[in-house]
Amino acid sequence: MKALLYLALILAGVWLWRSLASRRNASGHQETSTQHPPAAMVCCHQCGVHLPANEAVTGADGLQYCSHAHLQQAQG
Ligand SMILES: [Zn+2]
């Protein structure tokens, strides 16, 4: 039955190593997430679809649209 003891020790070691590694990865992930914060969502003024603000098209009136086509539909 010594094999079971060795297996338990190996599993404990792997678990310990994984928990330490995941803690290290979590801190690394936090650093990258601060460099790339989640984009703010805006609403297309023409069709109402939600999209990231950095992908939105802003019209001359300051309103935001999902595409140039909807910007032209709203203003043309
Ligand atoms: Zn739209």
C-alpha cells in the first residue's frame, strides 16, 4: 500500500505547486488588466446596439454610432 502514500504525496505536491503558480499568474494577470482596462460600452444612437466606445463612430453632434452607415443615416 506504499504506492498509495507516494501517490498522495505527489498529488499534494502538484496541488501545492499549482496553487503557488496560479497565485503568481493571478498577480501577473492583474498587471496586464491595469494596462488594458475594460472598454466602456456605448449605445448606437441610430439602432441602439451596444459596442465598445473605442469602436464607436462619433458624429459631428457628439452622438455615437456603431458604424459610419448609421452615422450617415442619422445625419443625412
Ligand atoms: Zn447602429
